[in-house]
Amino acid sequence: MERKQQQNDEMQRRVKELQHQVDELKELVNTLLSVIVEEPDGVHSGAAPTIPGQGMMEVCM
């Protein structure tokens, strides 16, 4: 019975550790996405620059 309790405690500790890592990774991803979508002038409109003579149909990010 004591062994089961130790395993349960270890699993709960591991889940908390993994949740902390997930939270840190979410923050990193949000930061990276902010940097990626930031336009050169610093405006965060999210609009991709248009290239004259080319449609945006085949552009993929």
C-alpha cells in the first residue's frame, strides 16, 4: 500500500513538473509568434505585405 502511495505522489510531482514545462513553452511560442508577425515598422496589424504582380493565393506561412 505504501508503495502505491509513493508511486501516486511521484506521478503527481511529475504531472506538475510537466505542466510547468508546458506553461513555459506556451509563453515561448507566444513570444516567437509575436516576433514573427511583427512588421518592420513595429505595427502588429497581422497583414502580410503584398507583392505587386503576384497574388497571395499561393503564399503560405
